[in-house]
Amino acid sequence: MKMLVKGIEILVICAIIYPLFYLWDKNNVDQFCRLVEKGTLKQELMLLADDNNVKITAPVDEGVLGEWHASAIPWSPFTSYSCEIDGFGDRASEAWIEK
């Protein structure tokens, strides 16, 4: 019986904490995406991601010479929210939020 009560307590605590974590994490991605401007260097993207506690995928080549794409995603596992970044060469050309 004690195990059941402890399990319910943990579930209640998680139900309170996770929404707060989700909002904080989503806000970090929003803030990161607003900071990415046209001409931002790839290295600056990585530093911005670290400063804003956002996971960023390594820039992946698009197949066209010099074009690349990266995504900044929140740490929370149950979301499809992301900041998509396109670039050319070593600089970002645009960034937008995908929901």
C-alpha cells in the first residue's frame, strides 16, 4: 500500500512539474529563434543554442553546394515544436518556428 501511495505522489509531482518545464523549454526555443538573424555564423548558432539551453542538430547539407539546414528543438520529449534554420556557406539565411 505504501508503494502505491508513493507512486501516486510521484505522478502528482510530475504532473505539476512537467507543464512548467515544457513552457520554460518552449520559451527558450522561441528566444533562440528570435536571436538568429540573417548572416549569423554557424559557430554563433552553436553558442546561442548553448546560452539558451536548446538542442540543435548539426547543420546538414541540403545537396545543393553550400546550402544547409539545422533544427533547434526543446529538451522536452513530447513536443513537435522547433526552430528551423536554413543557411548558405557558413551563415544562416533564415529561421522560423515550426509547430
